[in-house]
Amino acid sequence: MNLVYADGQGRVYDHPDYYGLGRSADMIAEIMEDELIPLPEGATLVGLPGTRPACMDPESGEMMLLPGEYEAVGALLPQGFTRLLLPGYIKADKSSVLPLFGYTAVVWKDGGFYVAARESDDPEPWNPLNCDTDKLEAGVKLLTERYPDNRLYQHLSHCALGYECLTASNTFLQRLEGAVPVSYSCNAGCFGCISEQPDDSEFPAPQTRLQFRPTADEVVQIMLEHLKTPEAIISFGQGCEGEPSTQAPLIIEAIRRVREQTDNGYININTNAGLTDHIRGIVDAGLQLMRVSTISALDDHYNAYYRPRRYTLQNVEKSTRYAADKGVVTSINYLIFPGVTDREEEIEAMIGFIRRTGVKLIQMRNLNIDPESYLKLIPPAKGEIIGMKQMIDIYREELPDVAIGSYTHTPSGLLRKMAADLRSGNRSSR
């Protein structure tokens, strides 16, 4: 498994004399054979600016930095894949900050690129290569001309064509999970927010947040257009907005108006679930799916990252439990990071949270963050670091009725996934 590295012009090489290494939190780690899979379709190789690649001499076993002016290389994985290790690197400039991406260890093996990851969901529906540019542009033209006064379609067209957001693209392709952003405000100040950062932030937000409050008519138009097929999902809560439940009255009105006209498809919210009273109102209006964003079930870790405003992790738990009790299919958008998520205390706390709340699906989502900034922010480890692969196995064993995946599923899709996991041996049969 040869080291993969890049030169100053972005050209990527493999080194025939050295093994590539990974990282677990701030520890350089050897990559095991059973942690590697071929580089998935739709993945991207990127250089890590300001870093030096870590490698190992296979004869002596010595870990070292690659001599010369080279930088480490990581892979950005598409939906459906969970990273097990970060790339092995040391920052040449300790003050430099990496862009907000989810970097995964990559090596060269058997004539191809391999990554330290595992497939956690069917990657095909969210493979970026399946987003046909010509069809997308035609869909944008069709819907923006059909609804020339709908500002949300104008906003989403930029997300789809400019940022290449797949959920926004789905809205125009009228397939899978589509987007309906509603909120320009938030009740959290997430350290790694991708749509808004304070002026003194050490890294810029890669997206622009929604700047207006849409009308109920604008929201209903998008929902009705997307919910034309039984398995369609329309989702509040996108990367280009704040917390959708801050606009609870708007969402409640839109859901009720849509359900007066069609029973097709599923209505979902991606939320931090901190505003419990607002979530109750949205659930009671007819919500069917809810994905709750979290990074930890431990207060100190959760608070350090989310910086919640006037809510606590206890509110998140209450909201999730209420939705599950009312028949909403609930999942967690679990922001994972090798060397942190797989700490003994994190695993124990999250298993307890899932059991108490009735969550049906753990969506393993690779955290997009500068590793050093994140590690400085959160509490140090208190227990053993288990390893990401072993952590997933523990969840499968301890939570046999909970699916482990990567994205939101309809109820029937979730049943199919769990059956497929059972057949493939990816979950416990008890």
C-alpha cells in the first residue's frame, strides 16, 4: 500500500519505497488491509495544503515524513461511504487551516487507489456522476420559467448549478430527496457551519446562506412539484440555511396545505431539534421523517461544537423521542471523526441516546472540518479509542433494530436496507 502524495503543482504520485499511513485524531496510524476498499466512483483526490505526508519504511517499520517539498493527499468520499482514518500528515505551518472537507486516507495498491473506508449505504442514488448536467439545466429552466416569481427556485438553481449540491439538483430533476430551504436564522453557532461563519472565523463558509423568508406559496409550490411520486422526499433543513424549525409557523402551514392536496411522498426535516415546542407543532402538522443533527451524546462535546442558543442536549432528546412516539421515522445525522467518534465514552453515550429516543437509523456522515481546529475545540479522550471499524460493529451488535447508513430513507426503503444488511451479514440477526 504505497504512499500517495502531491507536488506543488497538484500532480499526484505514489511512492514505491514507502507505505502510506493514516491518522486517528492526532495520532499517526498504520492502515490495516481490512480497512481498505477501492476508491469509490464519484470520489475526489485533493491535496492538503501546508502539510507534509507521513509514511513508513516497510523494511525497518520506521514512521517518517516524506523528504522534499510535497504535500499529503486525501480522498473526499461520496454519500454511502464512511471513512475509517484521516490521511497521515503533519502540518508544516501549525497555524494553517485546511478547507472544510472530510479528508480520508488514500494509498496506492494493486494498480489502483484505495481508501480507508467502508460502504455503509448503497452509493448509487447519490453518486454525483449520476447527475446529468444537461438534464439538470433543462430542469432548472423548466421550473424557474414555470414559477418565475418563486425566489426559492432561483436560490436553489444557484445551489444546484454553482455549488453542485445534489439535494438542490434533485429538486430540479424531480427525484429522490429534494430541498426546500426556509430559514435564514439559527439557534446554534456551529463551529463548522458551512453556510455562515463570524467575521473573525479562521475559515470561511463555503456556501452562502438563504437571505430571505420565503412565502407559504413559494414553499408549497416546491413541495407539490416534488411530491409527485410515492417514494419522493422533500426536506426542510439544507446546508444553505439556518435551523428550519425557527420558521415553524411557515412549515406547519405549508405541510397542512400540501397534505390537503396530495398524500404522495414523504415530508422530512433536517434539524438540530433544539426547539422542542416548535418540533412538536411540525410533527403534529404531518411530518413523516426527521433527521436530527448531532456530533455527540455528551454535553461538553455537543456544546463545544454546536454552541446552542437557549437549548440543551436534553431538548434534542425530548424532541426526538416525541417525534418517534408520534410515528415519525427518526434518524440522526451523526457527524463522525476518526479518533473521536470511536472513543469508548462517545460510543456508550450514543448507544444510550439512541435507545432512549427510538431512533431507527444512524446516518454516518464524515465531518467536514480542519482536524487540528476541531481537536483543540473538544474535550480530550477519557477512555480507550476503539477504532472506527470496531465502533460500527459495536453499534450493529448493541442496536440490532437500528439501521446504519449514510442518507435518509423512506420507511419502505429503510426496511429494504435492513433486509439487505441482514443478508450480507452487516448486522446482527437477533
